[in-house]
Amino acid sequence: MQRRILKKIGKLAGEPRPPGSKQLEGGGGEMRLRIGAYRVIYAVADEVLRVLVLKIGPRKDIYRRR
């Protein structure tokens, strides 16, 4: 699973909004990428061409606020 996640994150450099990614509601524009039972939460800064991965984790834990 780890290789699969790293492969998908690597592809974000070329396409920061791939099919299947969704913008989170009520946030600051963060995006969600689904990879099996895991989710990657990330932010895209188009003005500086940067993708910042914020969180990676299982679906049951990723959306909990701390």
C-alpha cells in the first residue's frame, strides 16, 4: 500500500487535480485523493506551482479534528 500511495502522490506534481480528487467542503481549498481505504489530504498553490501533502491516513481517522 505504501508504494501505491507514494506513486499517486508523485503523480500530483504533473496533475494536481486528477480525476477522482475532490475539494473538501468547509476548508481552505484542500483537496482529497482516495487510494483504497486511505486518503491523502493536500493543498495546491497554483501561483508557485506547489502541492503540499497535509495528511495521509486511513479513512476512519483522516477527517477527525484534533
